[in-house]
Amino acid sequence: MEEFMLPCLNKQFLGFDCLGCGAQRAFALVFQGEFVAAFKMFPAIYTILLLLLFLFTNLFFKFKGDWYVKIALFIVNAVIIIGAYFYKLSFLIN
């Protein structure tokens, strides 16, 4: 499965992970049933899946306040992704 994944250009050229490093492998791990490994690889995997599910469902079912749910899910994902990135970087510095 690894040979079909896109390489991280940031990691290849600069030598360190980007904010999205691990997302592809995490999606693959979720579909293989390795849920804990997927979370360890990319902690925002489940909130991203929740966001994608909500966006897909919202295409067919509109309700009042859906904009606020979308914004909240985007913010939660951004906080998790940035927090996990700095957590990873803290281990590189030490």
C-alpha cells in the first residue's frame, strides 16, 4: 500500500514533517481496521472523517445552523492538527 501513496515533498526537500504528514497512512489504517494505529499516526483522522461525513450529508439534508457546525468542525480540526504538529516537533527538538 505504501508504494501507491504520495510522498511528502516538505519532508523530502526540507527534512521535517508537514502538518498533513501521516494523513494518507492514517486513512489506510482506518480502512484496514487499525483504529488506534491510525490515531497515533494522525490524531485528527476521526474529526476529519466526521467533518467529511457531515459535509456529504449536508449536501442532501439542509438544516438551520449548519454553517456553525461546519465552522466548529473546521476549527476543531485545525486545533488538533496544529497541536499534534507541535507535539511531534517537540520530540524532534529534544
